[in-house]
Amino acid sequence: MVAETDDAGVTRLVPDPRHLMPGRGAWLHPTGGCLDQALRRRAFGRALRVGAGPDPAAVVAHVEAHDRAPTTGGAGTTAG
């Protein structure tokens, strides 16, 4: 994931599973437990070097969608 700041100065977390977006990125296991822990510890602001806590709504939706996706029985996957 990466952090994006809009014209109004609001910083949001954006999933980047293909690792193509510019800027500093951070890794997160696509599970609710890892997301909850990262939010509790305020890890996103430190990892992405942004001042205030970024809005995690898009990453929360991405992790929830990943949790609902059926598994194929293949190797484990990670999301960025």
C-alpha cells in the first residue's frame, strides 16, 4: 500500500497489490488480524512516513474483499 495526499491535504492509504504506484510503500498481510494490529499500533503513519494517521478506508475494503474471496488451494498470497 502507499499513501496519497489529495489537494485538500487529506492523506489516504491506497492498496497497491501490483506494486506499480510511485512513492514509499508498506506491506500488510491481507488478513483482518494484521490490519487490526497495524491500526492499533498506528503503524501506517510510521511506515509510510506521513504525519497524521492516514485514512485506511480503501485498505480496509481491500482486506475485507480478500478475506471473502474463495481460496484456490494454491500457494499463499500477499497484498501490498
